[in-house]
Amino acid sequence: MPDRLIAETPFVRRARRTSRRVRLFCFPHAGAGASAFAAWPDLLPPEVEIVAVQLPGREDRVGEPHPASVDVAVRMVAVALRPYLQGPYAFFGHSGGALLAFELARALRKRGTQPGHLFLSGQSAPGHDVAAPELHRLSDDDFQAALRSLDGTSDGVFTDPELMKLLLPTLRADFVLWENHRHRPDQPLSVPVTALGGDTDPRVPVSGLRAWEEQTTGAFSVEVFPGGHFYLHDSEAELAALVGGTLLGRELAYPGQGGRNR
């Protein structure tokens, strides 16, 4: 029977592993929920236990109010994950989820704990963002067109008026959250960081990925995959093999063909 994510708390969807050596917390992109990582339990080695984080306003929590700010979101998640921060753990986040993972790591440092590794995907380092219109200020039609151009949402969603009516407030609220966030400089982290992205992502150039090195004194690497902002949809197995192999300190095979540049 395939492994799957099970809801244990409002914030936690976990695929429990009896042979766990490390726990990987995954933070989805703006507008997405824990189901973005539904396939990962079957793609990661059995020693890596995945916990996908479900924020208020997402998926089965769609009726709950969104966090008012990134600081509020970080405090909420820090409290919710406290019982799970036992033993070795790491963070993976994509796009806005990468910023949440980074800010959460900085907040946890003040509480005497840090992840053993940060995987920051589809997001430029603070201060290195590409100048682009703030999506949350666009009209509904322009907002949907901008989202469609990122190629991260099924076309069927955009052609379903009732579904879009339900999803638009969540999507817009997430972009409000992240586009209004202002980075506060602090001492670099001391944890290893892997920055990941697509080689044709118009919002996140490779230079923006490399700039994450400024945010850590630990080991640093960049992994560039074929594709755009949502490269991970087409490279999910290879990405999971890279993450799992990094956490376990060994190369892992993955199904299919592909390549990436370091």
C-alpha cells in the first residue's frame, strides 16, 4: 500500500516512518497546501519521514482566516511544530514556502534549535528579487493571467468559474502575505543550504539562487533543473532523490531521465 500523508493536527500531515533517521518538513508555495507533497512519501527513502505543513486558509482549512503577516505565520507554525522538532530534521520550501522555511529557521535559532539542512526552492534570496509587478494588486482577470503564466496550476482550474471563485481569495491572500513581507537583516544561519530552481524561471534567476549563500556560514550549493518556476512538477522524482540523498549522505537513484546543472 502506498505511503500517504495523514492529518495529525491542523498544521501537520505526516507519513510516519518506523525507520526514520531524519524528518523533512515541507512548506508549499503560495495558494497550495500539503497535498502538493502527496507523492513524496513514495519518492523519499524510508529513513526520511515527511511532514507537510498545512497553513490556515489552505485546502481543508479554507474556511479559516489567513495569517495577518509573515511574523504571525512563523509564530503559529513554530508552536504547531514544536512537538515534532525532536531528533534530526530539515526544511524544504518552494517559492513563498521557501521564505517561510527560512524565516522559521531564523526564529527557531532564537529558541535554541535549528534544522540540519535548508532546501530553498523557486525563491531568490532576500534583496535579490527580480523587479516585477506585485501580483496581489492586479485585477482578478490579470491576476489569473499572471498565475497561469507561472504554469503551476492546472488549466482546468482556470476554466471552472466556481472553483476559481473559491480559490482566488486564498491565492490573493498568500501573495499579499509574501509581497508585503520585508526582510529584516540578521546574522547568517550556520546550517547547510541547498538553493534549487528552474533554468527558465523568469521570476528567480540563477543569480538569485546563488545569493542565498549570503544567508549562511554553512555548506552551500545550487541545483538548477530544466524548467520554469514549477520545475519540480516535471522533476519530482529526481528532486526527491536529491533531497533524500543529501539528507542521508549518499547518492540515490531516481526513475526516469533528466539532468540538472550545479
